Amino acid sequence: MMQKNNPMNKYQQIETEIQNANNIVITSHKSADGDSIGCSLGLLHFIKKLGKKVVVCHPDAAPTFLYWLDSSPILLMSETPEKVTEEFKKADLIFCLDYNTASRVGPEMQTLLEEATCKKIMIDHHLNPDEFPTLMVSETTASSTSQLIVELIEQSGHINLLDEKIGTPLYLGILTDTGTFRFNSVSPRTHEILAKLLAGGVQHHLVHEKLGDNNTENRLRLQGFAMSMKLEILDEFKVAIIGITKEELAKYGYEKGDTDMLPNLCLSIKGMKAAIVFTERDGIMKISFRSKGKENPVNILASENFNGGGHANAAGGMSELSVDETLDKLKRLIPKYF
């Protein structure tokens, strides 16, 4: 049964659970991104500084643009299922970071998570969390889960332990989940957190360089093709849509993460209120929704029509229709939501 936490002491409770545990496992969601990788590695290095045994287990690998991070401590269910299974069986404490329901870790890891009888701690910022953890920090107004890990470090009384190794992945997580600080999830507290990371030794300019200056030729050519040949703008509603087939992805040597910037490129068009980008992968259309302002939420469109959800201005979904059919469906729905 989930504990109802006093907001003033929830982070102290988590620190107590860490100190009492002998084998800690950190998990995050499938289809890794900057925040899931950042909060996992930041928490890993923090717990190690507390002198505890800890390992990160993720469903799959990070996108290639994050390879500059040292992800060697992360065990992948997709590559070493036996090791991941062993770690789950040994665990006496499991962290569930940056996801609000067990299904987000993929079916294989979900089974391990649900079969584990040890305590589970959720730290997350997404809406409508399931109540499967023993202890929960659900702060839907936070910019990112990485921001909440900094809160844990500070409010548990260990801000003195914050250094470059802990702080760099956490800075990355905040940076990417706020769209380089452009989303309205950024608050004064977010900037206070960033100041603490910089004071701890994070070299923010290097993070920006490594994240932004590592494009491949194929990625740029794919983005150029998408913007010049696949972009459709519904002028009446100020919504941009891009749909890319598996053949088009293959032509440009697609790698995970290559289309992640397309929604933001679409939103950079003057007057645009929302952007929808979908790509044909693994037999389905994977859809990314982005928008500007409180008056243009996209998570409702995603949840009601595309088996998805997320934040008001950043959501995801899927479609089992073809590219053309998915495009037609979106065009029919846009007038209802915008």
C-alpha cells in the first residue's frame, strides 16, 4: 500500500530507505531520453557517495546523441536480460524514475518490477501516477525528474555531496526536458536548482556543446528532407504536421533520436501553436506532440485518440494506421482540439 507522505519529510523518508537498503536498483522508462538517463545517473552517483550498493537497469539503450555521457553503469534489459533479472531478484529497494505506470518500462521489465516484493519508490513529474509504489514523490509542476533528484539531495541534507559527476547528468535532464529552458514548466525554483548544479561544478557550456554539436550528416539530411518535403501546415489552426515512412527513415540511415528536434523546428515557425511529428517504426506510428501556451494542450488529443498522454505542451502517442491514414486522422481531429 502506498504511503501518504508529508510533503515536508518525503525526501528524508527516501534517504532513510536508501541508508537501510543493501541492494538498490534504479529503473526508468522505455525509449530513454535525456531526463530518464540524467536522473538515473545522477541518483546513481549520489547513492554511491552515500556508500551504498546500487545499479541502474533500463529497458533499452539511450539515443546516440547522449553517448558522450558515461552510461557504462547502466544494465540494459534489451542486451543483458539475465543480469537485469539477477539484480531485480537481489534488490531490497527499487527506484522508479520518470514514469508513472509500470507498463512504461516495457513488458519484460514490467514483469520483474511487479514480481519484486521489495519496497519501491517513485520519483516522477507526469500526470495521473499509478499507486503501485511504496513511497511516492509525484510533483507534476516540476520541470523534470532530474530537478526532483536535486531536491532529494538537498532536502535530505546532502547538498555538500553535489559535484560535477552527480550534477552533469542532472543538468542534462533538466536541459532536455525543458526544451533548453523554453517550456512553461520552468519556474524560479528550476533556476535555483540550476544555480546549485553550477555551484557544484557542472560545466554547463560543455553540456550544451556535447548535446548540440554532435549531429551526424544523416541526421541533418533527414531533418532537411522532413522540413522541405514532408512538412504540412494547417494555416487556419497554426498546426504543423510531419509524417515519415520507414522507407524514408531507412534512406537517411535513421538512428534513435534523429527526429527528436523536428517538433521544435516546426514550433520555431512564426505563429505556430502546435507541432505533430510521427514516424513509422516497429510496425506502428510513434507520434510526438508539442505546443505552446496553456491554451493549446496536446496531451488530451494524445490520450483521447492515440493511446498516449504526457504534459500539456509535450506528449506522445501511437497509431496502428498507415502514414497516410494517420495524417488524415490528425487532420480530422485538429479542428476539434485547436
